[in-house]
Amino acid sequence: MSAVSVTELLYANAAERADAEAVVHHGERVTWGELVDQVERLARGLAANGIRAGDAVALVLRDDPWYVASFHAVSALGAIVVPVNPAFKQAELEFVFRTGEVRCVIADERSAGVCERIAAALEGPVTVVATSDAHGQSLTIDALVEGPPADRLAPRDPDETFVYQFSSGSTGRPKRVPRTHGQCAAEAALYASLGMTAEDRIFSAIPLFHTWGQGACLLAPAATGATVVILEDPNPFLLQRHRALELLERERATIFPGVPFQFRLLAEAPDGADLSALRLCFSAGTALPRETFEAFGEKYGVLVRQLYGATEAGVIAANMDPDPVATFESVGRPVGEIDVAIVDDDGQMVPAGEVGEVAFSSPALTDGYSNLDDVNRTAFRDGRFFTGDLGRLDAEGRLYIAGRKKLLLEVGGYKVDPIEVEDVLVAHPKVVEAVVVGVPGRADGEETVKAVVVPDDDCDDRELIRFCQERLANYKVPRIVEFRDEIPKSPLGKILRKYLV
């Protein structure tokens, strides 16, 4: 499977299931035949505007059929998909555009204006394509797809770069993660090995720009021919849970990839729904609390299974036990050809049951981060990726995640790098020093971002929160600001974060 490109998978679905639904969104229904036609037209339009194989194209789009078509059109052209959170503020977008060496941006009407401003300031020409001309953008998707049907697109080489994803880390800035067509096709096959078929209807309530959404709701359907049912504007999910239940019931969704707080909110919904068609629920991103597992299962009659993945490779393990009740805390066994090892600080494997760092090999694993040789030498060794997560394997080969070696926080299904937030805070003229930590929040394992600040002058928490809101996506913004005279440190100057929680 690693020698197959995602484009070939797309054409196989169009040939076998041309009239079957590929995408359902807000009353719009797009068949596999129609999707491939859109992909071919959009790829032709991008090429006519100078986009070539190897060019990076950022997608700053809400989740809708145009996101799906753009994702496949860019990659089928041989250009590189750069998925971007449309909630990012200007500074965050500019970082991604520069680090991703972006040469084209496809943006929705909410983001097109700021993308135009950033593009004008970047070195070299950057083409901005908007989903509408609401702000007077000179180039729109409608213009690109006009005209007669386009020619069939050639299959891509499996070693060509498919996507640049950005992984949060402990360096203060996200790392660029290049993955090839072969690696992404391999990930698609891994999802198919979990039992997904062309008869499935996958409910998409996790952002498509996220690795979890990309894998489960874009790559998995390409491999299986399944339909993806997209929830419009899923954030904040609390306000959309009635709509989510309505869609799950009406569209007879069979697979629901989500995160713990989504399952908790649906379990707490005052009104239920007939989810009898639902056969697989996967929870990823952070640990699934027993209370949520039990409440969702009791209310809807389907058990939520834990799944483990990484930006660097997509899905790694999934709990596919026939009866997952006894093992619900496990993220399951490695999927397909993936090999998982638990290692000590010297990289040596530890016995079953002992906790160590989770390391794995996978046909879907990136070859390494872009332009970060020192980091790669540590993170990628002996054919394995060392995740920074702590875990253990039981005697039957099930994986249990025990914590993190790294500093990342889990907030609303996203990972937040404290150092990135700290860098923003110390840029404020009244801040001498800042440390960001996660405060244990609700029973679902989600954390609240807390900033501990040493001020240089009179400063209040509202001022700092506004400063962060102007520069960071909302989920990264501290909800709690605590002022101190000094930050606790060890004799060697290491910040003692445990005393700040």
C-alpha cells in the first residue's frame, strides 16, 4: 500500500462508486464522481495560476466540501498541502506561511482578508484564492473551476511530499512535519484495517486541519469509499451538540472519531438521540475518563474506544477488543504493521508492565522534521520515533498511556505548547518573566491554561489576556493569570513548574 498515492485511491472510488455520497455538509451532498470532477477542475485552475509540483499551498478554510476538494486537488497536482487552523491570528498565520514556504493560500471569506495582508508582506509572490469575493478578492475558487471538465490527473510518486503538518513541541514554535504520498496512503490503509468500509458514514466533528481529522475523515474515506458527514462550525461544540446529535441520527452515522470532551457533552445532553446506526466511536487526544466512557455507553448504547496517534504518523494504536469494557483505559494494540516499544532513558526496551517512553515504527511515519537536524537525531532513532509520551504494554500487547515527558498541555482537543504562549507573554512591555502551566480541569482530563507572571509594572490580568487574544488562537490564551514576585527555580535555574499548578 505504501507505493500507492492518495490520488489513486480517490480515482478508484470514483470508478467504483461514482454516484455514492462522498461528502455531506449542511444540506449539500457531493458524490465521489462530483468530488473528483471538482478536484480535477481546481487542480487545473491552480496550475493555470502558476502553482506547480512542490509548491506549498495553505488551506485556511472551515470544514466543508471545498476543504475536501482543495485537500485532494493540491496533493493531486503534486503541490504540498499545508493545513492551517482558520482560528489562527495574524502572527500565527504568518509563522506558518513563512515556515511552510507557502506560495498559495486558499482561504474562506473570514480569513481571506488577513491572508491577503500577510501575502503582500512575504518575500516572493503568494497567490491568495478565496472561497467567495465578499471582500473583493481578485481570485476565487469559482473562477478556478469554471470551464469544461478537466483532464484526469496523473498519479503522484509515493516519495513526493504530500503535506506539511505542524507539530507542537517543547521548542517554543511548532515544527514542520513533511509527509509523503506513500506515507499518507499507508495511513489511509491503516484506517481501513480497523474495519472501515464503503458502507460506513463517518461523522466529522474534529477539525480537518488537525492530524486526527485529516486521517479519520479525509484519508480513511479515500481508502475505503466511506461517506464523511461534516458538522458545520463545530466550535464551540457545546453550542453545536444538539445539531451534532441531529446529524448523527438523521444521517445514520456509523463511525464517530472524536475527543473526550465531545463524548462528555453528548452524554450530558438533556435530549438524547437514536444513534443505533453508530457502531464505532474512537476517542483520541487525551485520556478518556471512566465517567465519560460509562455515561456515553449507557445513554447511547455504543462504547467509546480509545485511539492513540501522533502528528508525525497519524494513527498508531486502537482499542479494537471485542469487549472493551475491561480494557477501556487502553489505547489498544498497534494497528497493522506498526511496532510499538516501551524504552528507558537509554533507549533500551523495558519488560511488559513497566512504564517508559513510547517509541514506534510505522509505514506512515515522517522521515523527520524540516530543518531540525539536532531534534531529529534525538526524536528519530533506529527506525523509530520517540514520542515523549510515557506508557506501558501489558502481556497481551495492549498499550496504556501513563503521561508525558514533554510539556504539552491538552486543551479542547488541541495540544498547546507552553513555551509558545510564554514567548507571547514576555513580549508584553510590563512582563519580566512568564511561565505557562496546565491546571487540572474537569473530569474529562482537559486542562486550563494558566500563566504565572512576574510583572515589571502595574499590570492586570485582563490586559495580558487581551494581549494574548490578539496574537494567539483562543484555545492557547491563558484563562488564569497569577502574579508573583518570582518564579520558583532549582539551584541550577530550572523552572519548577510543579509548584505553579
